[in-house]
Amino acid sequence: MLEGLALRPYVETDAEAVRRACFPQVAPERVHEMLARVAAGKRSVGVVATLDAQVVGFGQLTLWRRVAEISDLSVTQAQRGRGIGTALLKHLIALGAAQRPVIEIGVAQRNVRALALYQRLGFRHDRTLLLDLGQGVEPVLYLTLSVRSVSDSAEAVR
């Protein structure tokens, strides 16, 4: 893991730092709604990545009836490509694997860099939906990872 990188649970006092670092292009009220769901802590947990005590990433895990869904994964633009997203994903996968047999993640088809990362970690295409993620309707790929393949995919990445 990157020296100085720490992963920890999201707390409400992180809200503004997470919004500024990870979601600067998203309307503040939309980010506030997302983080309020995490803060409520009923089905969702947030994970904050810090580098030398500065927020550089965020991810969310939501427990559904049959799957654990990873969503709202973001790494600040200046820190991308340094392994922060991979560290966040591995952490979220481990949290989800302890709760559900399948981990799911969605990605806009145009986000080829994220898609390649998810596939490298063992996620496989399950279905495609047409959704509006804020830039108009577009294909969103939903990928799944069976818990029994988590240890295999973690070994493959090393």
C-alpha cells in the first residue's frame, strides 16, 4: 500500500472534505444526500482514504438482500493512478465479502480506466442498464464478483 495512505470509516465531519476532494463537479446537495445515507449507517458504510491526513478518496458499500454493492468510488484527480482506488476497492470487497456472497459494482461504459481496474480485481460483466448518471442516458455496466473468487483475484493482483 502507498506510504502514508490510511483507510478509515467515514464520519459526518468528513463531509465537506470528501465533497471537495472527491466530488467537486457534483452539486453539493446531491453529495450531501449521498453522505447522509452513509451517516445514517443502516445499510451503508463509507470508507475514506487519506494520504498524509488529507482526504484523497471515498467509497461506499451498501448491503442489499442478496449482494453487497460498492458505489460512489472516487479518488481525487491529482492522486489517481497511485493505487488508492485499488486499496479502497480491496477494503470494500473484504467488508462486503463478510456480509454477502456476491459483490456488485456499476460503471459507466465510457469509464474504461475504472472498468479495467474492476476486471483486474476479478469482477465480471453481469448486465447493462441505460441510466442517467448526470450526463444524459448512457450504458452502465454492472459487474459482479463471487466471494469465493475474492482470494483468487487478490492473489492475481499481487
